[in-house]
Amino acid sequence: MHGFANPKRFLALASWLTPLLLVSGLVLTAGALFWGFTQVPPDRLMGETVRILFIHVPTAWLGMGGWTAIAISSLVFLVWRHPLAAIAARGAAVPGLIFTLICLATGSIWGRPTWGTWWVWDGRLTSMLVLAFLYVAYIALAQSAEREGVSARIPAIFGLLGAVNIPIINRSVVWWNSLHQPPSITMGKSAIDGIFLAPLLVAVIGFSLIFGGVVLARMRALLADIQAEARLRRRAMEAD
């Protein structure tokens, strides 16, 4: 991994990997959504509303996955001082927030006909809302640290501490009474019928590839900003 700590090596890799991830992700996601929205029959209990599953579940997964990426990158930065680790964490923050907000919105839309209400303050929904606020706080903290010239260790520590919420989200429907259904997919088992599971897995892969492509694109943009700022400072010093 330290071989890619060199920004030039990383940019050389990301220059072709970014469009590959984005294009393949878009194709898979479009195919999965077409499959799920037009070819899958209505659910016996939830009817046509079950189709929102193909957006809600992948975005929930990536909302949590985004913060997991922040936590791992923060740990790498704090322990090994990997030069790109802090940039990777920042790159994952905005797409992670977007997917979390989509998860909350689609969950609310799905909950209205299923539960008879747009929102309930139970463990799963509340912990996902907390995750959205954590993303906002992390983004603001990381931008402030860069603007004020503060050490990137501060947002990295916050990224690690915020990871405590991920197992809470995951286990909330087991620990507390909830309107939200219990885990549908566990190790080696699935409560989802195969006719729904197949397009769902394709959607998860497609959305994940899009997420990866967006993270790489953001990392490239952040590196470009850092390099441009360094050039400006160097010219200012030369002018003096």
C-alpha cells in the first residue's frame, strides 16, 4: 500500500480506474433497477412498494460503508502516517453522506404505506439519522482543519470515534423493539426470496462501484487542490 502513497502513482492508477468504476457501476445499477422495477412481481404483503428495496438497501449499506472507510483510513493515517489516508477519508465523506440521506429518504417513503407513518424514533432510524449528522460534522471539521492549518489528526480521531455508531446501527433491530424488520441477510442465510435477492445483490454491487468511483474522483480533486495551493505558495515565496 505504501507504493501508492506517492501521489503520482495513485493518480496514474485512479485516472483509468475512476471511469471504469463509474461506468460499470452505472450499467449494473441501471440494469438492476430495471430488473427490480419491471421484472420482479409485487410482494405478497407490501405490494408494489417493495421495489424501493433496490435503492434503500444499497444506500443503507453504503452509508455505513462510507463511515467504515473513514474509520479505516483515519486509523491508517494515525498509525502509519500514510500520506493519502486522510485524503481517502475526506473523499469518502461526501458520497457517504449522500447515500445516507438517500437511505433516510427512501426509508421514510417506504415506511409511510408500510407502517402508516413517515418516521418513528426507534433505534435503527435514529442511529442512521445520527450517522448523517456525524458525516456533516466530519466534513465541517475536515474543511476547517485544512483551512486553519490544523493537524489532520483531529478529524481522524473524530472519524475513529464516530465508528462506534456503525455496530449500533447494525444491531439496533436486535437490541431494541423496532418497527423496522430484523436483519434479512446474515452469514450464510437470507430471509429474502431469491426472485428479489438476485437483482438486489446486483444493485448493491452497482451502487458500490459508483461509490468507489466517486471516492477516487474526489480524492483526485482534493489532491489537485493541494498541489495547486502548494504551487501558489511556492511562487509567492519566490516572488518575495
